[in-house]
Amino acid sequence: MLVIVDTNVLLSGLQAGSGPPAKILDAWREGRFQLVTSVEQIEEFRRAARYPRLRPYLPRGAVGRVVNELRKAEVLLERLRRAGDAPDPGDDYLLAMAIAAGADYLVTGDKPLLTVQKTGHTKLVSARRFAALLIGRTPKDG
């Protein structure tokens, strides 16, 4: 299963020791799905991790470790064609990744992006929904 995990979910997974984003990060590290990422996402992750409001909540060394893991992802895209369908143009690269890789899921905490629901055959789902799918349960809310 090919999965794109939005930067906001990755960062949330580092901040919280439990909860859906942390479970998703653990599942990826356990090899339960193949991660699709891009050079653009890695740069966004690094930039967002430096935000003063986030830095106090990110465990020391965790950001660098995730950057290194992202660089070794199963699918690392380098050049993306813009999809042009994202509610926020800054998220358009995620939809472009979904189309380029033919991903099964794009996991995001971005509510406007979740309104897209599907791009190509990629389903856009919340972290809660994807974590529930990983353990074979139907989530109560989205």
C-alpha cells in the first residue's frame, strides 16, 4: 500500500507519544505501508520543524531522524507536475505526489484538503481514519 503522509501528520506524530499520528509514524517505521514523499515535502518538514511555536514540542534529535528516514523512503519523488486542485496552493504538491505515485492514500490533518476526498485513485483521509484502517476498525468520525 502506497501512502503519502502530510507534513502536519508527521509533525503531530513526533509531538504526541500516542494518538493516530504517532501510530501512523510507528506503522511506517514497522514497514506496514510504503511511504511516498518528495524533495519538496522534506524541505517543508524541515522548515516547519523550525517554527518557534513547534520547536519546544519536538523531541531533540527526532526531526533529524525523520528527515533521514524520509530521504530513504520507498518512493522519493524529485520533480512534480502541479495538480492545481488543492484548496490551498501550498498543498498542491501533495496532490501532485498522489497522482505521480498512484498512491492509495493521502493522510492529512488539513480540513480544507480533506474536502477533495479523492484525486486519481488516491483517497484523502484523516489521520484518525487511516490509523483505524491500519488496525482494521471503522472510525466513528472521518
